[in-house]
Amino acid sequence: MLVYWLMLGYFAAGSFFYRPSPNQRTGSLPLYFGTVLVALAIGLRYKVGADWEAYRFLFSYAGYAPLHRVLNIGDPGYQLVNWSVQRAGFELWLVNLICGAIFSIGLYRFARAQPDPWLTFVVAVPYLVVVVAMGYTRQAAAIGILMAGLASLQRGSSVLRFTIYIAVAALFHKTVVAILPLVVFASQRSRLLNLLAGIAGTILLYDIFLSSSVEGFVRNYIDAEYNSQGALIRVVMNLVPAVALLMFRRRLSFSPVEGRMWTYFAWAAAVMPLALAILPSTTVIDRLSLYLIPLQLAVLPRLAQLLKQPGRMLVICYAVSVMFVWLNYAAHAKYWVPYRIQPDLF
């Protein structure tokens, strides 16, 4: 567990020395260094994560199958990385490092777009970094690209540009397409053009990435009533910042574009508990909820600013509590503990 606690401790310590400034959102060398550490921890892990064997099988298959068969498995971006690393003569750790770097860069860009990047990392480490990025390699890469797109959108980019980010993210995990409708109306530019672009982009990406997979998705998750342990807890983790945003939006210093965008995320998070009660498979909601985690990163540090230094300490204590409970009591924590590093590299 030491690696996980050292990571959280590094960003928690940095958050005490960081002084937020509304006019300066640039990075710093310590934050760069912390981002590199996150990427290395994700990439150089060994037999960490519940899906480790599944990813190892995909990597092995890419070693002898032709490229077109590898790509036909699904998630062509991830499969192309597998195939390329195999042909270059490296091992699975390099695939994890590449995906870990994609995730970490996206997280860094997203954190820089927030008023308190250090506290943003503190919120991210316990679940988004430790559980998601070290457990769901493909979806973590997609979330990293999603966060980079959200950061770009917060800085005034168009819906069309965000759609391109989503298209690239969908190469690593198709389900990220579901997030596109939430940002269609966010831009201050022409609402009609944004609506048309968003609808067209959603239909196009659905047709390219999801249409051929829907039948299998329904069969494997809905009809089979496949369930995820702890789904309710993870949905509630998104629900708390969603309620806070809807209650205190005017006091959280969001720009008009940011405010609208995160409001849509908040309403989506508020619907998830109801969906859990209605749908026979909790895994569907659990996996889609991962794309709403950036809401936690955007809202909780801003809530801390409302309470000054006590608020910062409360958010850090919250992050510590999430990490402690998950590592010690989660049903699948045994796949993450102990953390092991690649033995072949040293």
C-alpha cells in the first residue's frame, strides 16, 4: 500500500504550499514531477488490477495474430498499441506505460484548468488513479483523453473540437461516446450550431464505435444481469458533488461555459441512482459513471475554497478516507494490494 499512500501524500503536501490565484493556472515543476510519478506508478505496475490476466491475454494474442484480426477484437486504439509494442519486442509494461501516460497527461491538463490543481490531484488519486487507472487500462486512457477535451472546452474550444477528442478517446473505449450529449449546449457560441454539431457527432460516433456492439452489450450486461459490487457507493461519490454543484453553483466561481457543462454532468450523476434501481445490471451504470468522475475533481476543490483552509483539510481527509476504506474493505482490493513493480526492469 505504501506506493498509493506516498502518491496521495505527495499531492496533499503540495496542496498545503500551493496558493490558488484566479489569474494564474500555469503548471509548476513539482506538479510536472508528480504527474510523471503517477504515469510511472500506473505503467510499471505488475499484476495489479482485477483485469490483469485479461489484458495479458490481449497482449499475447497481438503477438501472433495479424493486425486486422487484432483490431477486430475492439477498441482499435488500445489494440494497435498492443500490436505495435509486440512488434517492437517489448512487454506489457510498455502498453501500460503508454496508456498511463495518456491518462496522466489528460489529468494534468484537466487539473491545470482548475483553480487549485494540487487539490484536484488529491481528489483524483484515491479512486480515479489507484482504482480506475490501475485497473481499467483502456477506459483510463479514454478518460484521460476525455479530461483533456474537457479542459480544452473550459478554455473556450468548440463542440467540434471536443467531438474530435471523444472520437480519439473512443478508440480506447467505445462507451466514452455516451458523454458527448452532456456538452452539446455548453459553448457560448450558436446554440443551434452546437446542437446540430453535437447531434451529428453523437450519431456518427455511435454508428462508428457502438452500433455493432450494442447487441453484445445488451446480452452480456443487461440480459445476463451482470452486477458490480460497490456500484452504489461509486455512484454516490458522484452524487455528492452533483448535489453540491446544484446547490452552490453561483458560489463556485465557474465561468458560464463551465457552469453549464458541469450542471449537465451533475444532472446525469443525479439520475444514476435511479438507473441503478431500474436496470437489472449495475455494471452498466458503474462503468458509465466512471466518465462522470471529473465532476468530483471540478467541484470538491472549489468547495474547499469556500471554507478556506479548513475546507482544504476536509477535502484531504475525505480523500484519505476513500483511500483507506477502499484499500482495506473493498471486495476486490486484493488485486491491488500489495503494489508490485515490474520485476524484469531491475
